[in-house]
Amino acid sequence: MTTIGLTIISFMNQFTGKNLTPEQLDQQLDQLFARAVQTEPVLSDDNFTKVVLNRLPAKPKRRDHKRYFPDLLGLMIGLLVASLVIEPAQLMQKILAYVPETIVISPANVLSLAMGLSAMALLAWWTVERNN
């Protein structure tokens, strides 16, 4: 018997106020399931999924390339304004100040790196799917 199983049995005993053994609990759960199967009607979906999938267009509409222009224009304007406001040498000094002199590899660092890479991959996939 696993710890989770014993925890569930302990919870059920506290909840019902009875001191059930695992076998008795199994019997009660089997009876409950059998009663539900006999009393509940079988759900018929009338091929709902097939009908919905057949109504979808064969080739979904994709984003038009002309709609990329405002995004690209905004990026260029933002880069131009940033280059006029911030000196490149000052920017590099501030960025390099965040780079540590020593690197410690620990399980937490590896996990954080994996989570960050996964988040970036998910964001990249979402961006590509949204723009296609």
C-alpha cells in the first residue's frame, strides 16, 4: 500500500466516521461505480466531433504579409529613438555590470535555465502560430 493510498484511506475514515480497511473501501468504491454505471444514461455525442471538424475550412486563413509592415515600422522607430537617447558605450557598461564574475552551477540554476529556455521556446512557437 502506498503512502498516497494510506492517506486516502485515512481521509475517508475521518470523512465517513468509519474505520474501513482497504478491502472494505475497495468494495464500497466498486459498489458506487456499479450503481453509477446502472443509473446514469450513456451519453451519445451524435458524431459531434466529426461534424465540427467537417465544418472547419480545409485551409485556414493566414495573416497577410502587409500586416507585418506596422510592426516592422514600430521596431525601426523604437530602435532609432533608443539610439538617440542612449549612448552605446553607456548601455554596454550597464549590461556588462549584470554579468557575474563567477558562475555557480547548481540544480536550481539548471532548472531555472531549463524553465527559461522552455518559456522562450513556447513564446517563439506561439508567435509563429499567431502570425501564420
